[in-house]
Amino acid sequence: GGGGGGSHNMVAYSFVDASSGVRVFDNDDDGEGGSGAKLASTIDNKGARDVIVVVSRWFGGVHLGPARFKHIASVAGALLEEQGYCRGRTGGASRS
């Protein structure tokens, strides 16, 4: 993580490899145990493809406990929706 040990940059991505047609997805929690998987789950649940999402968290003096995962998923989900990356479970609308 970045400066001071109190910041984390969680990353998750999902795309289809053009040459093989295989979906590639992974995540990194940058020391914020389990947050990368939560971010990846949000991408998957929203049906988003061809995205990379980075959520940065800085410690501001208040311990959020498990609620931090709700906030990470919420901000990522809102971003994906706002930018038009969400698809229905049936593979409905695609990003254009």
C-alpha cells in the first residue's frame, strides 16, 4: 500500500482474452484482507466485463471494521453502473 501504512489500493479486473476467448479475472487486496475478492465479486455480480476497478482507502482515524467491505462494494458497484458496465445475468445490454 501507499504511504503511512494506512492506505490500500484494492484492484479487480475482468476481460475476455481476444486470442483465446477465455475470460481472465483476478484481484489484489493490497493488504486489506479479503477486499480484492469482494471487489471481484461485485464485478461478477454486476455482469461487468472488460473492466479494471481500483478502490483506494485511506485510514482517517475511524475504524470501520467489517463495514468497510460494504463501502468498497457500494462505491465499485455505483461506478460500474454509472459508467454503463453492468449487464443482466442473461448477458443483456452490452457496453457500447
